[in-house]
Amino acid sequence: MTVVVTPYVFEQGGPLLVDEIRQRRPDIDFEHSDEDDVLEAVADAEIVVTGRLPEDVLAAAADLRWVQALSAGTDAYDHDALAERGVALTTVSGIHARPVAQQVMGYLFHFERRFDRAIAQRRNREWERYVAGELGDRTVGIVGVGAIGSQIAEYCTAFGARTVGVKRDPTDAPATLDAVYGPADLERVLAESDYLVLACPLTDETRGLIDADALATVSDDSVLVNISRGSVVDQRALEVALEDDELRGAALDVFEEEPLPEDSPLWDHDNVLVTPHVAGATPHYWRRCADVFVRNYDRFFEGADLENRVV
């Protein structure tokens, strides 16, 4: 059975991923295609490993049975088309939990320990002492308590912060959270949060979830952190809230348009920390992807349920 790794793997990581998988399972017949021959390569493929799946590639893959996505989110994949053809779609959900949660902790400490002020003073060669806060005095609200949200809650708890979460099924939440609510109680979490962390997938329900009304509910002294998808936030509403000092600040790794345009007002705010969609980056990324794929490869041939299956 031929497994094709498409060229649509971020940071040209395809060869690295293939090497990691071959170290574990040298018996797997891999083909790593480039953009010139990808349509020909997938024509006979039953398994495709990819970072995205363009329409022409899906159409060309006549024998396709399983797609292993190299991401946790799959909003860029055509779920309906895959389902109609009986093609399974799985993710690498869970492998991002540690690096993303550590990125979030960096954001929280940036604001809580007032590193933004330290950076501004360094630019001006100013030596002026100031008082910073402690995370243990804060409430961290987490919208989306999956693998990533759970890891964030665990790290925050270690520093004494109170954690509250929003989860589709509150009965399935980790014990590390001090409180967890269903989506209908989002407003309560917004009002309680000193730091509001968005860790939910992008769905029809979450698109534009944090709009002008939601931002008005959050305290003026709160910080918004987004490591989910840019479209979970109404970006223009966020820009207005920042312009009107209705938020203490924001830490953003994802945006409605990426790269973030040079003329975006978000670049102009000293209280906005912008990172270029790197929260999930880690030197262990391809090793962890390979581990997920190999486990699923064996499950696929055993006829067992696939790990992280979304279609």
C-alpha cells in the first residue's frame, strides 16, 4: 500500500517526517511528492499525509481511504467531500499541547510581570523600578478545554492561578479546573477572566465568537490571548476595543489574515504582543507526528478505531 506525503507540509518538513516514520517502520512504502507530480503521485494512493488538501489533489486521489492531517484543526479540509467518499480524516491533536501551553504561559508572564514596560524602558534607557503582579492572584478563563486547554490549566494551576473553562461537555473536563461551564455560560467566564485564553477549534459555532458584545463583557483590565484560529475573534471589534482602552492588552498568535498585513492597526499597539503563528512550533514536532501516524497506521490495518478521527 502506497503512502504519499504531499508537498503541502509547512516549513518543508516532509522529508523530516518521512525519515522519522522510516526509523519506526522501515516497511512502509513512502512516496514524497513535489508540486509538479503530486496529482500523479496521489492517483494510486490509499493514504495521504499532508498539511492541507487542495480540491484538485482530493479529486485526483481516486483510491484514497485515509488522510492524516498534520495539524490539530481541520477547518481547511472539506469534511463533506471526504465523508461522501468514505475517506477517514485524522489529526495530530494533542502533540501541540506542551509547546502551545508554554507559549501561553509566556504571554501571561509578559503582562503579569510587566515585561512590556521593561522593554519600553530599555528602548528609552530608563531605570525606573515598578511593581509587577503575581499570576496566583488572577483568574484565567480558557475557552476550549481540549488537550491544549487542559495543559494550559495544569500549568496555570501550578502557579496558583484560578482557572475556569468553557467546554462543550463540561462533565468531561479535567479536575485541574476550578470551574467549567458549557457554551451557554460563556458570558460568565468572560466576566470572571483576568486573562481570557482562546483554545477552541474554528467551527460554525465559534467563528466570530469573541465579538464586540463579548469584548464589552470582559473587564477593561483583562488580556485576550488567542492561540486557536484568527476567525474565532472579530478582529475589527478587537481593534476598536484596544483603541478605546477597553482591554489591558492582547497576545495574538493567529489572525483573520496571515501573514498579518503591514497596515494592520494591531502592529501599532504597545500592549499587543504579535507572534507569527508559532505557538505550536517545537523541535519535537515531526517526531510526535510520526508517533501518531504509526499508531494510526497499525490501527488502520487492524480495522480498529483511528486516533483523533474527525471524519
